[in-house]
Amino acid sequence: MLELRPVCENCNKSLPNDSDEAMICTYECTFCEDCVKNKFYNVCPNCGGGFTKRPTRPSAGLAKYPMKKEPFHRPVNFDAFQDRLDKNKDIDPRMR
């Protein structure tokens, strides 16, 4: 079951279930669209993969499998991320 995290891991922006700004990588790392596009350039700082829009869970499913309550706020260390970013930003995520 996809874990719906309530905030951007980097900037702590609220990302409710119906947010159009929630982005996830294959490991469910969750960031806002602004961080993904303008800071990470579609490179996950945790795994190096790419991002896609997080789906919205239907209300019936949300009642059975609610969003995670605890925020997972872990700002990115951009000094440590720079090598991964430089290595991957110009490579299609499917080819990394």
C-alpha cells in the first residue's frame, strides 16, 4: 500500500491527499513539485531516481488506509546531494 506522507520531506510544505503538487519517487520519497523541479531537477536526493505525481487515494480507500499522520521532514543536505545531482540530472530517470 502506498504510504501517503503529509508534507514535503525537504521544505515541509503541506501535501494533503488531494494535492496536485505531491511528487513521489519509486521508494515513496515525497516532495513538493517546486522542490522536485527547481531544486532537485527530477533527481531524488535519497535514491537518485526520478519523480512522478503522487496519485490521490479515493475517499473510501482513505478511510481504510489514511494518510500518515506524522510528518516526515528531513531537509536535504545540498552539499551531499550535489554529486548525485550532477551525475544524474541530464540522464533520463529510466536510464540511470
